[in-house]
Amino acid sequence: MTISMRRGALSAAVLATALTITSCGSGGTPAPSTGQSAAASAPEPVTITVNTFGGGTNFGYKEPIEKWNASHTDIKIKEAHLSDQFEQQYWPQMIQYLQSGNGAGDVIGIDEGGMGLAKAHPEWWADLGEQGLTSRQGDFPAWKWENGVAADGKLFGLGTDIGGMSLCYRKDLFKKAGLPTERDKVSALWPTWDDFLKVGQQFQAKAKGSKFTDGTNTLYNVVLVQEAAKNGNVTYFDKDNNLIVDKNPAVKNAFDFAQKLTTQGLTAKLRNFTDEWSAGMQKDTFATLGCPSWMLGVVSGNAGDANKGKWDVAAVPGGGGNWGGSWVAVPKQTKHPKEAAMVADYLTSAETEASIFTTAGNMPSNSKAQADPAVQGAKNPYFDDAPIGEIFAKSAASLQPVFLGVKHAQVKNAIESVVQGMDDGSVSLDKAWQQLIDDAVKAAG
């Protein structure tokens, strides 16, 4: 699931210096001694809690937070990973916190699926413009910036990462099935999704004990965003927030593909972001899954060091696509809006986002980070030095955003439950499409 140094008013470093000077007395001279030691009179640091979600390396914040905490005495950052599952657990709980005015923390991560609802509730958010962060607008693509602006025009969120698209695959399992293992040759196997299914059948015939893909949901989402690009860049809602699940060919085409995966016996029947799915990455359970850039950190974090070099990254059938990406926002309920804004600013800086891409794989939404040579030329050692800069960074500027409605997260969860149920047998194949529509209508309210 799954960040810029330029400051709106002052950079974090400048602010830290200013705070230090202020604490010493006006004019930068030490305040008169009161007879107390500096240690005894020093105020306790402000702790800013950052709530996040997602599997594996999550938002990739471990190293940036360690770097911040090592160089700041006045403000400390604490990350709280609340859940792997955004739609099912994290976002419903966060909505309750935001509605009640308590419990949301100081900075929160929000997946793209929650941003429609977040934008519609400006009363939930602190105004980042009051902290000078409207000057950050030039750091992001227009669509990424605009999604962080609430219905009343208030800036409340800054972009972390974007999607991009690839497929992750297990080289050792491909070798076992007699298939090519080099990423260029693997990419050439499946220019289309029909070709992908054919490769899956070849794999399944020889690789006993493993399944070709994880389940229906990750590939359903990849196909969905590709088809959305052909149908007005919409999925479950039109741009007037009308539910169009039964009318949008993108949804039906993605559903039909997921059903083919099921009927051809190509899946391990695992729902993404469950414990069983995460464990499957460590074993020989499945050989492929849909991988937007942020998924690389999910795979490496879940599969662990024992599988380093076994996973690799190939091109996705049918071209690209943009699935996922997140924002960080500051809830109005925080007791430290200034410090929380500084942390949100830091986490979305060009330097921070670039470093996260090279360590965790989350593709920066910060345009300056995207242009960084370290990002453009990045390789991921976990995935056998896959050239992730070439795969993701060079296409980032041309990614097309998909419109997501106010109730997108709720509808997405309902639909994916049906798609998964079709795969594991809890939903009959002949009734699945109608149930998908009915459950989407209920979820949309």
C-alpha cells in the first residue's frame, strides 16, 4: 500500500534551527541562567504519531523516521501500523476516529480509495495551508495535488506514492515448470491477457504443488484499471458519483477475466492482504501476482530474506495501468498541528520519497523525486536487481488517474469479496455477477 524536502514556509531543518534559537532566547543569544541544568529545563519532545496500513514494508517509513529521530530533539515521529487491510479494517476504524474527534493520531495515511470520502469532509482535517504548505503544489502532478484538496478548498493531504504496474513472478517456480526465467523473456510470454492464461495452463501442467497466481483479486484490479483507461478513467462511479458497476464495461471485463482464472484452476484461492496470502509468498504456494510499484515492498517484506532473488519483476500484459497510491493527512483533532504538518511535509519530500523508492519500491508521487537520477536508475536487489527505475519511474509522468467515488472503498471491498468468493467456492459462478451488482448497491448506500 501502500514525501518532499521543499517547505511551504520553512524547511524542517530551518524550522528545527529556528526552534533551537528561540529556545535559547531572542536574537540567538543564550537565555540567562536560572541555576537549573539545561537537561533539567529542556522541554519534553513532541511525539507525532503517524498511523499507516499495508503489508510488508508498508509505507517504507522505517528508515526515514529513524533518520528524522536521530537529528531532531524537539519532535519525534512514532509510526503505528494499524492493519494490512485498508478497506476492511483500517479505513472503517479511521472513519470512526475522525467522526468522533478522537483516536486518529497526528498524521494518517490514506489509500486512494478513501480520498473521495476524505475530500467530502473538510471538518475532519487541519488546514495545511495555515502551515505554509500550499507552496508545495509544484512538487506534484496536478491530479495528485488536487486529490489532497478538500471540498471547501482547504489543503489537507500530500501525496506519498503512485501505482504504476508490473507482474511479480517466482523465477524458481518458472524454471520448475520449464518456462523462461529471465525477465525480458518472461515479459515476452504474455503481451495479452489471453497469452497470460495460456502460460498459466503450461505452468499448471508441470509445476505440481504450486499455483500460477495468488488469487483473483490482484489480477482483477490490474485488469480493471487497464479497462478503466478505455472507458473514461472510471470504475465503480462516474464523475458525478453515480454508481455505474452494472453499466461500465471495465468492471464486467475485469470480472470475466477473474472468472477465467477460477474456472481454469490457476489460482491458489487466496485473498490479498490476509495472513494466508502473506504466508504464501514465503512458500511455493503461487508464482505470480499483480504488482503496482508499492506491491514490491509488500512482497519483499512478506516473503523474507530466505526468498531474496527468487522473485523478479516482469512487464504486465496489456500495457501499464495505475493501481494505488496514497496520501498523508493531518486530522483536525491533533494537538500538534504545526509539528504534524512538518512531519507530513518531510515524509512527502523529494529526498524522502526517493529514498523510499530505492529501499521499498514505492514509486514517488513527488515530481522532483521522479526526476532524481537515483530513482530513474534504481535497481531492487531483492528482485534480482530488477531495474525498477526503468520499469516504473520513466512512465510515472504519463500515468492516468482513475476517478474514485466517495464510497469507492466500501464498494471495492464488497466487490472483491464476491470476486474472492467466486474463487473459493462460497459464491456460485452463475450467480456471482448479479451478487456483485447487488452487494455494490448495498455498499454504496
